[in-house]
Amino acid sequence: MKQISKTPDIIARLERAGASVDDVVVFEAIALNNRPLRKRHPLYNGAVAQRSLLLEMALALELESRPLQIMHDKEELPRGRVFFGELRDEGDTELRVLFWVDKTYQNEIQLIENGTVDQVSVGMLPKQMICSADGFDFFGEGAGVEHIFTGTTPDGHTVGKNGVYCKMVGLETFFEISLVGQGGAENARIVNNDQSHFSPRMQALAASAKLDHLALTAIATTSRTETPLMDVKELLAELRTVEKDSTKFQIENEQLKASNTALTTERDALKTQLEAASKGEPEIKTELDALKADHEGVKAELASAETALRDICKDVLTASGQVDVEVPEKIEDVVNTIKETKLNLTAGGKASGAEEGKTLSASMSAGSFRTRR
């Protein structure tokens, strides 16, 4: 018998996954292990799933159940769900899963119970496909169309020849498990209920990814004329489109880098100028302070000269007998008044005698209004 008893823990997990507990039947299977895959494919031929990949698949089931399909046919609705996974490290490293089948599908349930259908296959995509001989990543940035299509690295190692195989590392996406006639992984099968080893104790892992034509659907293949996952021409066209887009992105990325370098250079130049200006600021301030002091001195001298000139104007007016005449406000009027009064005196205008003449002469001495420059 292969049905698994619904323990309280399994019931809780079924309910959490959204199952109607009374309307489903539960089974256990070895979904994938670390034995070489028996699949004719440029990359998956003899590929070995690493423990990191199996662990991430188990943890991914803690976040979301996966559909149970028939022969990877996603055109049909699933027959049930895979709702729990756990790693076992006894001999082989195995990914053990629990899945349910809806009781509506009594035919499938009976085929499993009878042992007619006893194997499963995963639909998933690893993050990396690492060559065992030289470490080349067929899913990495350096991989091109020819590498992927031929399974040959830049160093000339070919998957499936001379013991070369790919190590499947990390999980990119895990999208379904199917009931199949023969699993791509040896011993990937539905176990009897007395062989169940489940002891739930996993932690959740955030996972999100995309479906890819290079994803593994691990059904065993023995014929070298195996029908590819998709038409070869279509695959090449798609891969070359991806490669072309990647090249375009690289060019745009280089242009952005060049632009960024130019902007960085310009920024550094401006920074240098700013630093130089900052260093010269104290000297400029000293010069400005000196100019300001000189300006204040000139203002004081001009004020002193203006006062002296007004005094001379007053003396000239007094000497000419214009005692009551006020000295003009504007300095140009002061100068004109002195000139006109002096002319009048020279022409024989009123003079109050020798003493007045002496006073005028003394007042008009050039030294009375000389300014310092």
C-alpha cells in the first residue's frame, strides 16, 4: 500500500496548502536525488543535482505548493499538489516530497496503488550548470548559443564525453512534478507507506523565477533521436535573440560607464577648482580689507580737503566784504564762488586793506587744501 496516513502534522500541512483533507489521498515520493540523470540532452546528460539545489526545492515547497501533472503536460489541469519537501542524507542525498491526488481521479490513484505508475519527474531550472572538468557555467554571462546547444565549453570539454558532466547548482525555478512512466533521475519513485521517512522540520525560503526552455523536465530518455524540448531552429533563433539583446545591453552599459566616467572627471575637476578657490580665500580677504582701509583713508582725506576748501571760500568772501554771504552747499559751487570772488578782487574790487590782503593770501595758500594720495 502506498497511501500515507494523514497524521495531525500532515493534516495541518494539507489545510495550510488549501486542500480539502477528506477529499484527497496522500503519497510520498523521491522527487530528485544526486544520482546522474539518464537524459539525452546537451547539458543534462549525466548531470548531477547538488545538495544546494535539492535543499532549495524542499524549502520552496514551504512557501507554495506545486502542481502534480501527468507527463509534464501543462495543457491539462493538475491531478493534485505537491505540498511538502524534505532532504534525506542517508546514502544518496534525496529530495522527499508529499503530494496529494484528488479523489476525483480514482484511475490515477489506483494506478499508483497497483504500482503501475511508480515514478515521478521534476520540472525545474537550476541557477547554474557548472562543467565538472573546468568549472564553466553554461548559464553564466560568458555562455553563448553554441556552448549551450553543443554542450561544449570554451576550453573544449563536452558534456557526456570522457566523464564530463554538469553540476546543477542552486534553484532558479521549480514549477511542477509529474507522474511519469520512467523518471529522469534513477530511483525517483513513489515509495510504499512503510518506507516513509518524513519528519517535518524545514524553514521557509523566498524563491521566485521564470520558466525557461532550458529547464529540466527529468523524464528518462535513451534514444539519441529524442525529440528536443522545442524545434531546434526555434531554439537557436530564440537563443540568438537573447544573445543579441544581451550584446545590446552590454553596449548600452559600456556607454553608460563612459558617460559616468566623463561626469566623474568633470566633477573631480570642479572639486579641484573649488578647493583651490577655498585655499585662496584668506588672501583675497586680506586684499579686500586693505582696499577697504585705503578707501576709508581716501574718504577721510576728501572730507578734510572739502572742509579746508569751504574755510577758504569763507575767508575769500570775508576779504571781499561779503561777510553775510553763506558758503554754497555743493562743492562745485564753492569752487566757482572762490574763482569769481578772486577775479573781482584782482580787478580792484573791495579790499579792506593790507591786513585783509594778507589774510586772503594766507588763506589761499596751496598747502591749505593739498590732499595725500
